Amino acid sequence: MSAVKKGEAMEQAIISQAPQLEKLIATTAHEKMPWYHGKISRQEGERRLYSGAQPDGKFLVRDREESGTFALSMMYGKTVYHYQILQDKSGKYSMPEGTKFDTIWQLVEYLKMKADGLVTNLGEACVNGKTAGKTPSLPATRRPGTNGYTPPPRAPSVLKPDVPTDREVLPMDSDVFNPYHNPNEVRKFNIQRTQLLIDELELGSGNFGCVKKGTLTTESGQVDVAIKVLKSDNEKLVQDEMMREAEIMHQLSNPFIVRMLGLCKAENLMLVMEMASAGPLNKFLSTKKDTVTTENIVNLMHQVSMGMKYLEEKNFVHRDLAARNVLLVNQQFAKISDFGLSKALGADDNYYKARTAGKWPLKWYAPECINYHKFSSKSDVWSFGITMWEAFSYGGKPYRKMKGPDVMRFIDSGSRMECPPACPERMYEVMKECWTYKHEERPDFKKVAEYMKSYHYSISNKAKPEEAAAAAAAEPIK
Ligand code: ADP
Ligand code: MG
């Protein structure tokens, strides 16, 4: 093959990849846009919008602190309005009930033309001093071309210096192009080592290393954090596992789920989470038998059911729901943690199939997990039943001294654990529902959360408004 032919073949190969490459670039394109201000607070966003002229539609996009989502702030009638940009489980961005887009940058382009629920269309950008001048001119419209791809207009400012002028521009000519960049990787959350103070105090430990107490310094002040520190001698595989755990947590935002605040790559890989200082539910209950009422436990398990309902809605399976993985912020506020085994299900899947059995918490697993390696929100419901049993037994061990295979026979024969002494009959009824053998007949978390809510309210004599809602309201919402 001649050199020319070879070059052409190569180019053809590259062009056939163009749509994918284009998407890769576009995913991060907003980072170089003048209207993108990175991680700034709502107040700072307002300050920037109010400085200088204040035409209607002047806008900026910022990372919402802690939650990993984006917010849009815009000026209208000399007032700043804030909108959360929603991201669905497939990663698409939109305004509430608006049109969905693959990238923030496309959404913004669209909102310039159509208000889609905003007070007005987006107008001029509130320019971020740091990125101004670096705006890449990426494809603004897609016109049909080779394989549906039309190169972007030339924008010398973002092109690498050695791009020949006698051919059309390709994605890799742009200096924002990085084919090795995974658009899904956790990157909004990089915490600098200097922002972290790590205590000697160990909150817990596992195979991966240990969890330490610490303090994180951010623009808005200092917060107590729990830091999962990966042992430095751990191989790549364990590191990948922790990255996967971070990726899952990154996508979750609910008051009853432990929030991930970020990842710090320093002497060790560290997963930084909000602190749940009263620790695991089973330990808490076993040491505080005398001060914790049944009503208190109902409240906590109601919260866990709400967290799980959220997870079910987002199509995530936890796979390790157990009292040891429910952490308490305080005696009245529970959060689900430990997403080490969790999986995000595909849009059309309702279960995850494990190829091989691992180190599994068998006593918490539904029959279909053990027999067919099938994990779904319904199998999490089974685990929720076991977790309830643990809670109402004040941290007791399920199935006492039985071994895994004994438990399987026990369940297959139709037997179930008995009602713990202090447990209300209606709560035991819920447990038994959760332990319905066939997952098709088992209630989902929507149903379970309803059961928990109605019982919780029925025993809250003081017609208290939702304690859980109060707990949720206490959450920092930015
Ligand atoms: P493992 O995968 O080893 O079970 P976990 O995520 O469950 O890891 O964490 C292990 C222990 O570390 C927990 O049992 C708890 O004691 C402590 N821990 C983990 N996360 C937090 C947190 N956010 N706040 C307080 N303690 C925590
Ligand atoms: Mg755990």
C-alpha cells in the first residue's frame, strides 16, 4: 500500500470513529466554556452575576457543592434565579420535565433557543475570568457529512500547533481531546491532600484498609468526614473496586444515604464521605439497649426504607444491606452506607447477574441470589427484612449459629426467623413479607416504605410531623 493510500485508510478509520470521539470531547466541553464557573457556591454565583451589567438571561453554570450535580444560575429582572440541572440514570441532563441531552454544553445551547421551563431563554454568558479566551469552537450544529460527521469550523486557538492546514479538522486536533478520558469517571470531586486533615482515630476497618475520622476544608468551611483509606500495598484490582464504589456513591443524593464528598489521590487512594458519627446500627443498638425505644427503631428503619426506595427508583442494587452497613448520624437519623458490592442496572434490566459467587453475606441473601446469582431491588428487600430483624433484636445475629447451607435448607423448607421479643407484630409482618420466597411475589421498596411509613405515623402519638423530613431538612441544601 502506498503511503498516500495508507494515510487515507487511517483517516477513514479515524472518521468512522468520529461520532464517538465527538461525544467524548463534548462530554467535557463545558469545562472550557466561558459560562462554566466550576465549583463555586450559590452565593458566589450570585455575586458574579450581579457584578457588571445585569441583562435578562445573563447566566452561568456551576458545580453544586457536594452533590455532584450542576446548577444553572441566571439573571432576570435584576434578580438571580437558581435551577438544578437534573441528570437521569443514563447520564442525560435536563431541566425538570424538559428535553434531555447527553452533555451540559448541548443543554445550554438548547436553552439559549428555548426557555424549557426557565423564566427566560439563556442570554449572554457571565464570563468566568479563568476560562475566558480558551473557548473551543466545537461542533455547534451537526450537518450530514461523512458518516454523519462534519468537522467543526477551524478555531486555531484550540488546535494543536502541528495540525496541517490542508485537511479538515478532526476531533483529535483539538487540545481538549483525550481519548483515554472516561467521561463517566469521578472527576468533579478531586479533593486536594491539603484540604484534608486525617485523625489517627480509626472508625472501622476492612480488607481494603481502614476508615479514619478527619476534617475537610472547603470554601464554605470545615466539615467532619469519614475517610476510607486504601492500604498502600493494595493491587490495582482493589483500587478499581474502590473507584467503582466511588462512582456509584457519586450518583446518589438522598438524606438517608451516606454522601461521598470526593476522592483524594495522595499517599493512598482515599474515599471521603460525610461522617455518621454514631456508627453502625447493630453496634449502636447492642450497646444502648436501655435507651432505645421500639418507636425509635421504627423511625430508623422507616428512614432506611426511604433510602432504599430511592435506590430502587434509580435502578441501583445495593447487595450488602445489613445493620452493619446502616450508619447513624445520631440516634434518630440513619444513613445507608457501604456501596462496595453495589451495581447500577441497565435501563432495561431489573436484575444483575453475578458470574461467580464471591465472599457473600449469605444470611442476608434471598434464595434467587444464592441459587441463580440474580440480584435486584427485590433481593435487597429480602436483606431489608433481615436488617429489620437485626434492628428489632438490638443487634442480634440472624440465624444464630447456623451455617450458610443450614440457612438455605431452613428457608427452602418454608421456615423463617421468629419475631424478636421486643418487636411489634406489624413490623414482624413486614419482615415476613420481605422474606417471600418468590421475588415476583415479594413487595418492592415502594410498598415496603409505605408499610413503614403508615406504621411509623400510627405510633407517633404526638402527631409529629415527619421526623425524617426534619432530618432531611437539616441536610445542607445548596
Ligand atoms: P467494608 O466494605 O469493609 O464493610 P464500610 O464502608 O462498611 O466498609 O466501612 C467499614 C466501617 O467503617 C463501618 O462499619 C463504620 O464503622 C466505619 N465507617 C464507614 N463509613 C463511615 C462514615 N461515613 N461515617 C462513620 N463511620 C464510617
Ligand atoms: Mg461494611
